[in-house]
Amino acid sequence: MIKSTIQVTLFSLLGIVINFIIQILLAYFFGASEERDAFFAATSVPTYINVIISGSFVVVFLPRLIDIGFRKEKDPGVFINNMITFSVVLLLIIVLPIVLFSKGIVSLLFHGFNTEKIDLTAKLLIVLSPTLIFQGLANILVAIYHSKKVFLKPSCSFLIAPVTTILVTYLFKSQWGIISVAAGSSAGWLFTFLYLRYKAGIRYKPNMSSLFQDRDFQLCLRQSMPLFLGSFIYRGSTVIEKMVASSFPAGVISYLGYASAIVTTLSSVTINGVATTMFPLLSEAWSARDMEKFRKFYSDSLKVIFILCVPIMLITIVFSKTIIAIVLERGAFNRQDTLEVSRLLALLMGGYFFLSINTIPGRLFYITGITRAGLISAIVEVVIYTVLCILLSRIFSYYGIAYAQIISVASATIFSWVILQVKFQVLQIGPLFRDMLKIAFCGFLSFLLMYSYRIWFDEQTFLIMLIFGGFAVVGYFFLLSLLLKDVARLRILIVSKIQNLIPAK
């Protein structure tokens, strides 16, 4: 588990570097312009749909596939083919109306846009629509790899799309403008799917009739439906954000988009390694009804995510202006853009924290089969977010959107933890709470050291961030190694395993 977690985390870090390059290029070429607003608005639609499908059908598919392998009663290939067939049909049904009615969809969703902006967003949406098919099928293939505890190959595959996006944007930006970014994204996900398909070696045999005969697939669909409805409601927050922001002056959607992109990237590097490797292990422990191992995996994953969240969150809050200036402030992205994005980024770190902490509990709804609880959690969160987004944006302008996100994600996190604990007693609250307090205490001392630069200096610089942030993070992990036995044990395991990373599959 440690080796796989390190591998996935390393590739997540590499992915962060590549995504930073994309953000730098887009900021340099387009800044916070109306073109960038249109792109952020267009991408929200396929992102929304993809998350709905991957967060329902694909996520339930993985533990069901593991369970079939655990029972050894049937060929899992039949179940895999049924899932692929269903996904292809569903995705085509979704994509065709988007292509045919893109302008009407954009006009309905982003009513604050003018005619030119609507036309551009509609074109971008058409170019981006193929990503739904290729990304959806790629997610299924990734789940198949993970069911076999193969993590390195799918982790490598998710570098293909951003690299392709960079190349296409660089080569065709002068001819196509912002549309080159959308074309690069679609081409990248096509190549990702082809790579995974080739490496998986799966022989796909479409058979619509078997969909109605495979009991495991039918059970998968039944368990997925509450999650599908929940994701449909819950993930609508990404579109709602753009809808509300479209009523503000040009550039606001870009400000929110840049800040959210950085938060999403940081969330990925925090949780991907842990969540990706823990999910199959938790599924196996649940299938074997080994609750002791299940509780241990769950508790360890929460502590590791919390440990990683604290320094990332503190550095980003304290040095947000410096981070945005280093990453984005060049070309069309000016100083005013830096100030606006940095303020939003600092606010959204509250949402980042709760989003990261809620990742594992959220996935336990799929493993344990209580998907209705996930649906209720989604409904509660999106209702809170929608109401607060509208109300707070009137009081605090577009900063109210960030406040609404923090409050809604925190509410969903608390709800998930309470439901799982009441129903399954999945945690030993006392030991976990004590460890969380120790981590928080180390984080507080780290924050004081990090923030102390204000005593001697008036402005942030890269050197100040490097010195004060670096010392604070080193001190944070040093204190943790003294206070938490798990951290010391984890450090020893990482050192002993790091030499075996390269030859691993």
C-alpha cells in the first residue's frame, strides 16, 4: 500500500506541475478576459456531466467488480463488457443533444453573457463534448486497473491529456484562439482512452441483451441510481457558481475559475494517492467483513489526508499573493488579477480542507451500499450552497460564492461522518480525535512561525515564502514525528520502500 500510495502521489505531483504550466499558458495568453470566462463556463458543463457519471456508475462499478473477483463465481469480463456497453450508449445520448442545442444550453445557463460571449461559449462546448465519451470510458478502464491493484499505469495515463492540451494550445493558439485549448483537451482524452485501452488488453464485446440478464450489473445500476441523482443535484454547484458569476462584470468567472483550479489541483495531490490505493483495500475489507482492518484503513487514510492538508492550507492562505504572482502574473494576467484571485484562493482553502477530509467518507457510501445517505447528503449540500450562493453574493459580491462553498462542504462532511459512525461504528473516535488534536496543534505552531514574517517585513516575496514557509513546514513534520507514532512508522516505511519505486508495475 505504501509503495502504491507513493507512486500515485508522485504522479499527482507531476500532474500538478503540468497543470500549472497549462494555467500559466492560459493566464499569459488570455488573462481574465471574456474569452477565458467563456472557456470556464463551457468546461463546467462536461465537467459536471463527467463527475455525475464517474461519481455514480463508475464508483459503484469498482467495489462490485472486486466483489465478483472475491466470489469467483463468474467471469468478470461479462460484467465489464456490460458496463462499457451501457456507458457508451448513455454518453452518446448525452453528447448528441449538447452538440445540437449548444447555443440554447449556454443561453439558458449563463444568462448574463452577451450575444458574442454566448456564441463563443457554444462553440467551445461543441469542441469539448467528445471529452465526455473518452473520459467516461477511460474512468472505467482505470477502475479495472485499480481492481487488480495496478496503480502506476493509470496514474501515468492522466498525464497525457494535459500534455496534449499544452502542445495543441501552443501550436494553434494564433489561428484558433481559446478554441485551441478545448481542441487540445478533447484530443488529450482521446489519446488517454486509447493508451488505457491498449495497455488493458480488454476485448470489448457489445451485447445489449446481456444487460438485462446480468444480476451483478443490475445490482450495480440499482446502487448507482441514488448516487446518480445525488451527483446530479450535488455537482450542479459547479454550474450554479458560473450561473451566478455570469451576472457580475467580465473577469469574475475567470477569477473564480483560476482559484478553483488551484484548489482542485491541491486537492488532487492531497487525496489521490491515499484515496486511490485505499479504495480497493477498503472494498476488500468490507467484502471480507473484516471490520477491524476496515476501521484501521479508514482511520489511517483520514489521518494521512489531515496531515497533508494542514501545511498546504497554511502556506496557501499566508502566501496566496506570492503563489498567484509566481504562477500566473505575466502576459495578459496583470497585478489586479493577482490580487483578486489570491483573495478568492485564500477563502476557498476552507472548502479545500473539508473537500479533502470528506473524500474517504464519501466513498464509503459506495462501499457499504448506503447510497441513499449519499443522496441525502448531496441534496442537503446543494440546497445550502444554492441558497447561500444567491444570498451571500448579494451581500459580499462574488466573494459570497466562496463563503457559500465553505459552509456547504463543511455541512456535507459533518453529515457523512455522523451517518457512517451511527450506522457502522467505522471509527474509534477517542484515539482519532486525540491524533487530530495533535496534528492541529502542530499546524497552529507552524502557522505562527509562517505568519511571523509580518513582524519584520511589509511585503511578501518568494524568498520570504521559501524561508518562513520552509522552516514552518519542516518544524511541522518534525513535531509530528515526535507526537505521532504513526508518522514515525510511516516515515520508516517510506524510506525502506522508496528504492523499489522504479521497478514496480
